[in-house]
Amino acid sequence: MPTFHTEQLNNIPIANTVKTFLTENGLPQSSRKESTLGIHFITDVTQMTPVLVDKHSYWKIGNEWEENKNIIAIREGTEEVYAVELGQPNKAVFINSNLPSFLLVLQYFKQYEKRKEAWEPPPMILSRDEMLKKLEMFKNGTMPVADRAGKKEAFDQQNEFNAMKSYIQQCDAVAIQNENYWWHIILEQVANDIL
């Protein structure tokens, strides 16, 4: 996890708590394949560049999916984390009240993805002959009932949604107060089993 040096952050007008966090903890790194919600963090302070949105500067700490479309940033003079959609005009969407809360909730989401992935069965791959045999058994009503013994419990999407919502409320309740906030939109997608 690359950390930053105090001297490197001196001229960046973000809250001192964020500077302290970055010097003590840095930002997590992941490969493109392992990213959570498509987020990749900067590795060097020179990548921490400002973007203007409605007369406010947002300092880049990462990007979401495509580097030149959406960035993750700290709003100048604050601890607040935003997703900034680059365009004409640029648009900022609130994510979290501070960087530690954002990283905690992002880590929780990563664990949710792993739990969901572990439950989902791999696709069944059958040869032509195997498929014809199964179709014939289905037509004749001789298809055996699947054995449930030893199978994992079903993934409970509603329970996962409730747990995630509760966790976000504990970490940073402001993050889901408004339906247009980033985590509120993510939660909605979890509730609808899109994510």
C-alpha cells in the first residue's frame, strides 16, 4: 500500500485529517481484475490533480472504471469523498463523509462480492450427447430430483442487503441519507440483485 509523505501533501488544500491518513495508511492497491466496484486508487501524489465542479475543487485519489470518465476525489478543504463524472459540465456525487469510512464500506462490499461469488454455482457444461440425454429424461419425466444433501444454504440477497445497509449506517449514516448519493445507488442495486 503506497503511502504519501507530509511534504508531498503540503500544497494540496484538503483537510489535515486526510493528509494524516494518507501519510500513515496510504491507499489500497488492486489489479484491474481484483478491483471492487471498478475503483483503482492513485499510487503517487503527482496523480492527485484537481478537477473543478461548480466552483469547488476535487482532488483525485482514484478512478472508477475508466480513468478519463469518473474519478474518486476529496473535496477541497474537507474530508468528504466524491465520485466526479468528467464531462461538460463535471458532476460530483457524494460518497462518504471521510476517507476511512469510504475504505471501510468499500472493503465490506468486497467481502459481500466474495460471499455472493462463493455461493453462485459454476455454469454447467455438457456435451451434445449429455444434453440430448438430459432432454430425453426431462421429456419422459425420468429426470432425477437434485440431491440437496451437502448443498450450501441459498444466498440470501435480502439479508445481505439489510446487513450492508446497517453497516453503512454504522460507519457513515450520511452516505445513504439522499437517494442521489453514491452508496444509496449501490444499495439499491444490491436490493434489486443487480450487484
